[in-house]
Amino acid sequence: MFCFVLLFYFTVMRLTKPTLFTNIPVTCEEKDLPGDLFNQLMRDDPSTVNGAEVLMLGEMLTLPQNFGNIFLGETFSSYISVHNDSNQVVKDILVKADLQTSSQRLNLSASNAAVAELKPDCCIDDVIHHEVKEIGTHILVCAVSYTTQAGEKMYFRKFFKFQVSNITMVNSFYTDEVFLEAQIQNITTSPMFMEKVSLEPSIMYNVTELNSVSQAGECVSTFRSRAYLQPMDTRQYLYCLKPKKEFAEKAGIIKGVTVIGKLDIVWKTNLGERGRLQTSQLQRMAPGYGDVRLSLEAIPDTVNLEEPFHITCKITNCSSERTMDLVLEMCNTNSIHWCGISGRQLGKLHPSSSLCLALTLLSSVQGLQSVSGLRLTDTFLKRTYEYDDIAQVCVVSSAIKVES
Amino acid sequence: MEDAGGGEETPAPEAPHLPPLAPAEQQGLLFQEETIDLGGDEFGSEENESVSEDSSPLVDKLNEHMMESVLISDSPNNSEGDAGELGPVRDEAEPRGEGDPGPEPEGTLSPTGEADGDCAPGDALEDKATVPGTGGAPRQDAARETPGSEAEAEAALPEQTPPAADPVPVCTIFSQRAPPAPGDGFEPQMVKSPSFGGASEAPARTPPQAVQPSPSLSTFFGDAAASHSLASDFFDSFTTSAFVSVSNPGAGSPAPASPPPLSVPGTEGRPEPAATRGPQAAAPPASPEPFAHIQAVFAGSDDPFATALSMSEMDRRNDAWLPSEATRGVLRAVAAQQRGAVFVDKEKLTMPGLRFDNIQGDAVKDLMLRFLGEKAAAKRQVLNASSVEPSFVGLKQLISCRNWRAAVDLCGRLLTAHGQGYGKSGLPTSHTTDSLQLWFVRLALLVKLGLFQNAEMEFEPFGNLDQPDLYYEYYPHVYPGRRGSMVPFSMRILHAELQQYLGNPQESLDRLHRVKTVCSKILANLEQGLAEDGGMSSVTQEGRQASIRLWRSRLGRVMYSMANCLLLMKDYVLAVEAYHSVITYYPEQEPQLLSGIGRIALQIGDIKTAEKYFQDVEKVTQKLDGLQGKIMVLMNRAFLYLGQNNFAEAHRFFTEILRMDPANAVANNNAAVCLLYLGKLKDSLRQLEAMVQRDPRHYLHESVLFNLTTMYELESSRSMQKKQSLLEAVASKEGDSFNTQCLKLA
């Protein structure tokens, strides 16, 4: 019977970033029993920081101690080592590393050329990298084929399985108009530095990031020094989206489901271990404006109690082909009183055209008040459109000076 | 990484291009069906498909898989293991205490010691008289026999304060020989002197009037120190370091029952009979004997300043502490009533005792027995508690050669001799400067060894280190005029830090804040021209400056601990703030601390902030020239490249450091780690091995060995042999405190 000789030692080790060694500082004072002894021991310890031995975080790098977790968007790196344990020369060695995911199979090997020969006690090394783009089970398939001295063709494989989980949870909220609030939660077990969280808008929108404030000419993040997310921390990023001029004009276009854009998140963890994630296109259901849309062009944020103030409304005919003849009615609420004539004729409004309307009102109640009670009636169809909670104003006592 | 174990079910997605389709592979096609077992299962033969029919033996070879989680440090297993040993250890220890037939049966500790309690005073006196014959006489000879230590002792002598030189006959536990230095408690120079040969004349004249049924150490250490000289050295070390012991009920010494035979006028203060100290209340040990003699010393002089003077300035500075209101009340009562009985609630007293008697063990030797056989293991020789002289000198010897387990043992023995041994917890006892120092060393070593649970158990009786009997004022007769706390400052730090290692960092912070409050108050007092404790001060300007320096540095040490604790809690923002404040206390450590903060930023992944700090370091170090600053700058640059995933550049900078400082362990190790990430396993191994071989004494560090063994596992099937040869190297260089886990043998 043919006696087979064990030829290869074949291992794969995941290369996460190394970690820094921490030591346990124990000190004493000159006058204590051990005298300088404890401090001397700390000085002799190569893992302590020279000159600052009490500092816990040392400079010594240690190799990863376990496989750890891998998350979507991170880069999976591995060391593949094939070592010739035998005392014979092996020929035509081909090491192949493939990654099988639930949907595809990728070749990760740096080179697909066979090594002509491998002498005893020599090894073939390969470091593979792969940016993980799918969640779920991944299997690293490492195959080695070679020819023995006897000319026999050999082939064997090893499988390494790992799970990829989602690193951040992105929840998006859309406010009525054009604000996008993205919640990002760190669901890993290690702190995470958010290097970049940006919204790449679709062609229809311009985006303003509202996550930094200008302070003394410098852009300061609203998160200040808390640049990192602790495990389970959630952070909210706010974006203001404005339709581009050319689309805003055509009110009809922004209707139904629109694509807003996608979030691009880049984070770093231990020693700069990098991860990057892009969400799929975030969609937004454009609020149904119906046939007639009323939007606010101008409104003061703070007004005096019992003093008239002005707002400017814009009325747009959103219907496709119908010209409207509109009558404006103003109904007082508990706090808001409209000044002027109710039941005013606004005249004809053609499709996709709009008109601006200056209105005066006053509030009889202090506090945050909602502007409500506008009614538009289309006399052709005898249809009434109600507009409540159009906006809020802060009503303050007139004793307090309102800053313009 | 876990192998996709689980033999037959392993999918073989690549199967189609293998002509002979094994059934296993067909199953494998059903890839999506989660058929893989994770973890434990080793590779089955089927998954190692081979074109050759005879390839199945290959399988055995392939069963190894790389990733196993290994904890380098502070594994709870560690302490659990030791806790497990407690049972047998206890059994072992008790018979020894009882059964050892020593030369002085009356003098033995614990059970036999209790017999002493019944002795009439006369008996006790007789008892004492036998001491010089056995333990006492050879002692001086022994002192002479160690010329080195004597020289040291002589050097130390002149520094003693004058009162100490007076042959004040105060009883000590172990002999009546040494003069207690009432005002000069625990000076560093005294600690260093192992045997006070030079001082021996005075005690020689001392009549043995201070009768203490001293626990006979020669019996206690009978097995350990067969020769007399060792035992007597032990005596010396205690006496010379002013191991002034008051009657110690815990030690089984019926001190109060033994009256001072040579009564000096003015000693009308009769001791409280032992019986009056009920279990619920205990009076501060009135310690009649020392009191008598101190009275004798000061009987002539009514000068109230005499006592004040006897308290050295250095002691005052070091021992100062602000007791809590309740403790202050007790201490005031003690001071007011002098010899009267002040009853203190038992709960407010500190009654420590060993909670485990022997943790001695040598994990290195155990591993050798397992892997290298008995013959090899027999070669392993480390010092243990019995192989050094049972004294502070021996203790230091054990510590410095890294036999910390043995040192813990020795501390235990010395504490047992003081009556705070195994099982004595909860029994009334009294404290001295030395007993607390011994506790500090023992607990500190337990922490260093990662035996946090054990340290916690033994720390527990000390409460919050503020009980009245931990203050010198509680023993006005033993330490006349001395004020402040016996608890070493470092022990307070240790006490606070311990909690963070036990997973209660919040408690650590609370304790550290309490320490910080006191430090700040003391500093404020000093800056207002008062004494440390807020009293009026007659200290010189230099004295005050020295005191301010000391307390500032202590405050800085507290801040350091807070910063470290916050770092452990991963509260990086506060940790960085705290490290910044440490810089104000230790400005000389600014570059190191800024680099450390930069590394913290790197750890979070905040590369930009790290870069900013590293630039600050470069600015600071520009002012200093010298190798250290340059190395720091290069090290930081290397780390920055590491953060940018540029291992090649990082390696270049680590190598650059090695050009300047070839012995730099960190640069060596880190360069090797970079090589691995660059796919150069063999080079990496060569670098680490060369470093360990060059200076094994220094570089057999657990982090280096961990890296080395990890690479051996990656490299070849011969990792086991290579690890075993590392074990041999460790065995010949390292003491019993070596953490064997990094060898990944078990």
C-alpha cells in the first residue's frame, strides 16, 4: 500500500489590527517597605512606557487573539500560510483562496500563478483582503494543489466559515418637508469613530449637512469631542434637502415616491481598522399635495402678543390640466385671528402656476401657536381645501422686545 | 477563525470541477442550507478532498486550526485556580501551626499561644527568660555574620533621630533587644537595613523586663529555617525596623495579663484585663508595657514638647491623613483619656487576617512536568518562601527575582507572626507600621499576579482604610506624639484601583475621588501655611515646600489612577481630560502622556486627533535633545502609519528606532508584528527569536511570547516543540510569577 507522507501545514489566520498591550501599574513610595523595588520592576518591564510607567496603555503591539467579529463594510484580511513540513521538494503548488457568499464566489488570491517548487521547511505566504459587502454566512475556501516528488497530482481544501453582521443600524426619518434625520447606532462591542457620514443626494436635490456649526470661522462638529460612538450609542445626523431649481419649478415632478440619495458612512475602530458602508437609495414618499398646494414663503418666528404680523403664502395649482378659480376663506381659531376680508376671490390659477398672497394675522395667546384656518374653495368643482397647522410662531408678551 | 468543521456535511461549492464527485460534495452543492457545524468539530476527512485516493492520511495534518481565543492577562481562571487551592492549603497549614514542636513550646503561635494566655505573669517572665537562650543569643552572631547588611546598617545609623538611640526598653514581639524608636517609626534607611548589628549593644543591656510571651519564631519557622541564623535574622529584621508590637490578642499573647515586672514610678496605668474587651467592644490596646517604659523615659521631663520633637518631620509629612469625622471623634477620645478605656465599636476596628494560607505554586514547573517530563522539571529551581531568610531582606530578594508568589507567601508568614495569620480575621489585633507595610506588599503582589479576588478578600477587613486603629493617635503609648495614618499612601491607591480589575470601575473612581479630596485638602492646608492636618505649624519653609512637593505628586498619582480607570471604562473623553491634568502634576512626562493620548485616539480610530497629538509631542521633544525624545517621535510616526493601514512605512520607522537603539524591545516586537501583516512570517519570526535570544532576561515578556507562539502556530506543525523550547527558556530565567498563559501550551 502506498504510504502517504504528510506534506503540508496549512493555516489561515484572520488579521485584524493588532492591539496595544496594557499593563497593571503597581507603585509604591520610597518610604514604603519595598522601597524603589516596585518602581524598578515597572521600569524593567518592556511593556511599560519609558519614563511614564504608570501609564496603562503601552506601546507593545500584540497580535489578534481571536477571530473577533466581522461587520458589513469592514475589510476582511487573512494570512494564509502553507508550509512544507515534509523533507521532500514539492512542485507546482497552487494556493487558491475563494470566498463564497450566499450570492457569489470571489477569488481573493493575489496571484493565480503556481509556485514552481517548495523546498522543505519553506512556506508560501499570502495576505488576502476583501471588503465585505454582504451579510450572512461567508465561507473562505482555500485550496492547494501540488505535485509530489513521485509525480502524483494532489489536491486538498479547507473551509473557514464566518458570519458577517450588520455594523450600524441606519434608521431614516423624513420630516414633512425636506429634512432627513439619519440615526446611526453602533451595535458592535467596541467604540467606533465615525470618520464620515454624508448624504449623497439624488440628482433632484441639493443637500446641506446640519451636523456642524461655524465657530469663530472654524467648522466644529455638533458632537464636539465625542467623536466616537460607544457600543450601543445612537447618534442622529440631520440633513436638509432642497429640490433643485429646475425640479422645484415643475411641481408635478416631485410627486409620489422620490429617491433622495444614499448615506455614505466611513468608520474606523482599533488602530484605524476601517469600515465603509453605503446605504441603498433612500426613498421618500413625497407628501401628496392634492390639487392645490399652499406653502409658506415668509413667516416671522417670534411675534408680539396681540400685535398684527404678516405672512406670505404661495398657492400652486398642482393639477395637471385644470384651471382653478379660488376663493380664500380665513377662519379664526382660539389663538389666531386673521385680519382682513374672508371670502376673497383670488382669481383664476392656471395649471402649474402659482400666486403669492400676503396675509395679516395676530395672536391673542402666548406661547407656540399654530397657524391654522385657511380654506381655499375651487368654485368650478365646489371643492374646498383645508389648510391647518401650516406653521408655528412663538408668541411673546409685548413687554419683551422682539428682535427682528 | 473557525474552521467549517463538521465533516460530511461540509459543502464543497467547488465540487463541480472535480471529476470524481464524492457524495459529500454533492451534498456540498446545497450550499445555502446552513449545513456547517461551527466550532469544535475538527475537520473530517471528507472535506479534504484529494485527487489521490490515498490522500486520506493528510487529514490528520489539517486538523489544526489557527484561531483560538487566548487571554493574555488577568484571566479570572487564574484566580479561580488559586481559590481552588485554598481548601487543601488550609488543611496543610493548620497542623503545622499546631504540631510543630519548637524549642519554646510556650512561645508558639496560635493554639499553643493561647495556652500562654493562662500563664501567670511570673510564668510569662520565665518564659521570656528563655528567649535569649534560644532565639536571642545567636541572633547577634547572625547579625555579625552578614557583613554586607551590617555595613548598610551602620550607614543607616547616623540618620536615626536621637530619641531612637536611647535604649528605651519597649517590648517587641520577638525580642526585647532592639530599642523602639518612638519618634522614628519607619524610615527608609531602616527598612533597608536587614540586621541592625550596630544597634545591638543597647539592647544587650536592656533587662528583659518587658515580658512578652513572644511567639517563637524559631518554632514557627522551624522547618523553613533550620539554622538558627536564619531565624534570628528574622528577629533582627523585625526589631530593627521598629516592629514595635503592642500586646496583640490576635497573636494569642496575653499581653495585658503580664505586668511590667520592673515598674517605673508613674505606671499606675493598669492594663485593661483582656476579659473587658468583649467581642462587641474593644478598647484601644492600652499596651501597658510600652507605656510604662515611655513613661519612664519621659518621666523626668515634663517638657510637653519632648514628644512633639520625637516625631520626625518626615513622618509627619508622609503619614498625614485627614480622618473622617467619626474616626476623628474616636481618636480625640483616645487622646483625652490617655489610659482610660475608650470603647470602640468592634465594627470600627480593623481585624485583618490571611484568607488563604498558601498560594505557593509554580505554574512553569507544572507545565514542565506535563510537557517536558519529570527530569526536566527537576531542573527548575526557583526561590520559595523557605529558601530566603524570613525577613524584609528575603522578601525583597523574592520580589526582585520575580518570585512574587513566594513573596506573597513570605508576607503571609511574617503577618502570621504578627498575629494576623490565617483565620485571624475578625479577631482583635493591633497594628504597627510594619504590619501595614507587610499587608501592602502582600496585596500589591496579589494584584500584580492578577489574583484580584484574593486581594479583595484580604482587603475587606480594612474597610475604607479610615478606621481609628489605623491611626498612630490610637496608640498614644506605642507611638507617643506621632500623628497620622499607618496606611501607606500607595495602599490607598491600590485599594481604589483593585475594584476596577474586579469589574467595578465606578467604585474605583469613587474611592479615588475620596483620596483626591483629602490630598487636595492637605495641599490647601499647606498652602495656607498650616500643617498638613490643618493644625498650626512650626515647620520651616523648606519643610513646607518638601511637603507640598510630596502631596502634589501624590495628587498627581491619584489623577493618573483616575485616568487609567477611565481608560479601562472606555470613557475616552474623560480619560483624555484626566491625562491632560496629570501633565500639570508631572510636567516631565508631558511627551509620554501626549503620545499616550495620541494612542488612545488611534485606538478609537480617530486618526486625525492622533496626528494632532503626535505633532504636539514633536514640538515638546524639540526642546529636549537626546535619544529618548527621538525615539518617541519615531514611534509615534510608526503608529500613525499603522493607523493608516500602511504597515510598510510603520515597519520602516520601527526599524529606524532599532538603528538608534538596537535593544529597544517595543520597536523590535512591533517591527516583527508589521512584518507579519506584510506577509513575511519567516522574517517576523526571525526578528522576534533573535531578540529573545539576545537578552532572554528582558525580552521573555508575555506580550512578546504571545506573539511568538501565535506565529509558531501559524507557521508549521512544529509549533508544539517550539513552544516547549520557549518553556525551557522561561524556566531558566523567570520566577514563579511568570504568566504561563502566553505560551499557549495548555
